[in-house]
Amino acid sequence: MIFFWFLAAILIASAVWTISASKPVYSVVALLLNFAVLAVLYLTLSAEFLAVIQIIVYSGAILVLFVFVIALLSSGVTPFATGPNRLPNIWMPASVVVLAAFGFLIYALSQTSAMQARPSGPVGSAAVFGSVADFGRALFTVQLLPFEVTALILMVAVIGVITLGGEQMRDADSSRQQAAADRSMREAILREGGD
Amino acid sequence: MPVTLNHYVALASVIFFIGVTGVIVRRNPLIMLMSIELMFNSANLLFIAFARVWLHNAGQIFAFLVITVAAAEAAIGLAIIVTTFRPEKYVDVDDVRALHG
């Protein structure tokens, strides 16, 4: 019980730190803390495979990608932190809207009966629930189609990123070729003039 | 007072709305993307908490799919940010108005 409140406090504090940090790098650090605490919370909910995946995929892959992009973008002349940070301007109306939406959500949850509903599919036993073997068996038998769709989504993402990055590379290539053609033409003209 | 499902629902909704606040308030696309990740994770927490209460691992499978989609979304979003903002001095989504009409 105390452990849960401890984790929840760190989780909320790091989430607030993520959205209120002045530099994106601090946000990444806060988000890293958030994801690590969330992985511990998954362990207490007996989702051991997902706790490991949370650390590997989120902290290991996605956050490193964020750090790379921050390093890439802030290597220019202007320091990244001097970019517009208009937190104070719309802080009040935004928080009113968000609190209203939050209150509506809590009200709707207190009215609904979905919390008391029971699942319709097969129900596992508490002893093996959440183990890696149990998860893997479900993933490769009952839930095989969603798993394959996941592979398709990842392939779409890879193709999209290559398309986006390739455009930039083509632009750079064509401008470099243009410059080379200009230079050779200039040299040719100079040579003719010299003759 | 033991920890019940309601505690997890409350915690997940608080984190979700912190993420919503981040998307509304911040104009830095990187921090907006991180707020979206926060929202993904609050949804994941709910899926896993409900899976634990019902002892049914469809919730865990769905959380796994959400993590995959989040990875794809982060990769494409960051690629778009890099292609859009590389020549700019600042990084602010309100400065992008190529489709402004």
C-alpha cells in the first residue's frame, strides 16, 4: 500500500516535471524516471514481460531517439532553451479545460457499470498469470493475427521514415550535383576564354 | 485500505491529463511528443491493471501492441520534426504554416 503511493507520487511528479521542464533534455530525464517507475508498477501487477519491454523499448530505444533528435536540432547557432516557451500565457485556460475534462471523466467512470463487468473470454489462473511463458503462448496462438499486424505497422513506420529521410538526402544530392555542374561549366568557359 | 482497481484508474487518468496539458500548453514539438508518450503509458497502465484484476492476458497483449504503435509513432514523428525544423533557428509548431492558406 505504502509502496503503491510511493510509486504513484514519483510517477505524477516526474510526469509534471516532463511537461514543465524548460529544456527538452530535462524532459527526457524526467520521462526516463517515469518509465522506470512504471516498469516497477507493471511488476507489481505481475506483468513481468511488459516490465522488461518497457525498459528495453521505451527507455532503451525511444528515449535514445529523442536524445539524438535533441542533439541534432540544438547543434545550430541558437541555444535550444531560448526557443519560445509560452507556458504562462495559456496556462490558466488550458488547466481549466483539462480539469473540466478530468472531472467529466471521473463522473462518467462513477456512473458506468463497466468496472463491474466480467470478461467473456477464457480466464487464466492466478498462479501462471503474467509469466513470460503464459504471455508468449497467448501471443503466438490466440492473438497471432494482432501480432502479425504489429509487424506490418512496424514495416510501414520504417518505410515512412526512409521516405522522409530520403527526400532530404535527395535534395542535398541534387544541389551538390547542380553545384558540380555549375563549376565544370564555369571551368569550361574560362578555358575557352583563355584559349 | 488495500490498493484496488480504482486507485489505478485514478492514477492513470491523472497521468493522462498531465499528458493532455502538455500537448495543449507546450509549443515545443519534442515535448508534445513526450506528452503523447505519457498518454500512451497511462492507457497501458490501465490495460495491465484490468488484465491483473480479471486474470485475462488480452489486456497485456493489447499493452504490447500499444508499445509497438508508440515506437512507430515516435520514429515517424521525430523524422517529421527533423525534416521540418532543421533549417529553423527555433523549434515551435506555431511557426509551421506552409498549409495556412
